[in-house]
Amino acid sequence: MSRLRTNINNAINTIINNNDKQTKPDLPKAVGVGFKPQHLPAIAKDSNGVNWFEIHAENYMVDGGPRKAMLEQLAMDFPISCHGVGLSIGAPQALDRNHLKRLVSLLNWLQPAMFSEHLAWSTHGDTFYNDLLPMPYTKPVLEQVIAHIDQVQDTLKRQILIENPSTYILFAEHDMTETDFINAIIRRTGCGLLLDINNVFVSTCNHNPHNHYQSAREYLAQLPMKSVFEIHLGGHSVDKDAAGSLLLIDSHNDAVADPVWQLYKDVISTHGIKPTLIEWDNDVPEWHILQRDAIKANVMITHIQDRTLNYEQHALA
């Protein structure tokens, strides 16, 4: 009888613990938009074509106030993905424990469907740089990044996604390619990948300007697509470097470019539909402009789904 009682108590505790850990539903395999507070009234009137929203974690690491109240209102109606920009996972120094603590508090309150961070660094000593800076792909750096991701996942008690970077220089001391680096991180930490297709296009254009589209496709072919749980689509700006050569900047201040749309279509045609975000963080336009790009992505998704369904029906006929 005592053993039966023990088993019953264990079962009850398991149910309670599972309920405590229960989070909001996963992101739908549809299109979301980066949330900007100024858009909330327009969203309330017309959210057609938009199925979820993403926020930047650091904007909401506060105890209260109108910004957090708006987020609470949004989260009642839409799944939320939370995107970090300040953990500095690629830095050689220890992670900021206070930052992590504030992040834990936010995620426990919000219970987002997803949390992601950048494969980059932004801190040195006590200095924080308002940028996402690159790192050399060496074995020592790999070990430090893996240790940081393990620490973040253990602290947050959830899987995180890392985002592939946009890069403008290549380090001479690389031991491996960027895709080898990303594959090793995912294999050893169990984290997922946030695939930013604009970042892929920007990087390959900067490093291989004469064959950038093929270079982008080869890069994508080397990624662990089964570990991709979110896709970002954003705009970029065109500049020139000191030598007068073309330089693309991942500026998030314009509509998604046509080559990026084509790469996105290639990815979802080959690897299936993924939750997809329209990013626009600078020179933010009116809501209907973002909504237009979201609807465009949804049209692509619907086309792929219809084509897949027709193929399956013909195969069964």
C-alpha cells in the first residue's frame, strides 16, 4: 500500500510540475512581424496576414510601465517570440549574470513561444557596444561559445535559438567555416537555429560579390535545416567600402530585397514551412507596409503548401 501511495504521489507531482513548466503554444508555421509599440492601434484594427509577433528582450526588462502593458495586451492575442540582442554570447568574458537574471524574470512572466540570440559579441570589460560584432571561427572560440550557450539554456531552462550573423570581414585565423562552426554549436549544445536569410545574402555578397547567389545557396545547403525553428527576412542597405567595392549592410531599414525573397522560396520549397518573421527595425514605416510584406510571405507559403498537397494527391492516385 505504501508503494502504491508513493507511486500515486509521484504521478501527481509529475502532473503539477508539467503544468508549472507549460508554456504558450509554439510559433505557428506562418508569418510574424517585429512588434513596434506605435503600431498597436493599427494592429488592433487589422492584423490580417500576421500570425505572431517578435520583441527584443532588452526593451522589456522593466518592472512595469506602458511598454510592458502593451506587450501584455499583445500576448493575449498572439504567440510571441523573444529575441535577445545583449547577451554577448561570443565574448571571451563571462556572461553578465545580472542581465541573465533580468532575462529569466522577463521570460517567466511572458512565457514566449521562442527565445533567440545572436552569434556575436557586444561587450568588452565594462563597455557595451551597441552592435553585433563578429568573432573568429577557431576551436577556442567554439568552446567558449558552447559554454555560454550551455549556461544560458541551463539558466533559462529552455532551448534557445542562435542566429547566423551578417559579416563584413573575414578573420585570417579561422579554423573552420561559419557553417561548420554553427553545426558544431548545435550538435553539442542542442540549441536550435534562427535562420536569417538576409544575413546570408549580405555576407555572401560582401565576401563573394561575383558569384553571391550561388554562394548563398551553397551556404544554406551546409546548414542543419532540421534545427531551423524560425526564419528572419529583413531589408539591407547598399554602401561601398574604402576601396569602392560594393558593401551590403544588414540595416533592417527597408523592404525585403527580391534575391532574399527568392532564397526564402528556395528554402521553404526544399525544407518545408518555418515560422517566418518580417524584420524592420530602423526607419520603421507605417503598419500597412509591414503587413504587405507579411502577406507576401504568406502567399509564398500558401503556394508551397498547395503545390505539396497536389503532389501528394497525385502520388496517391
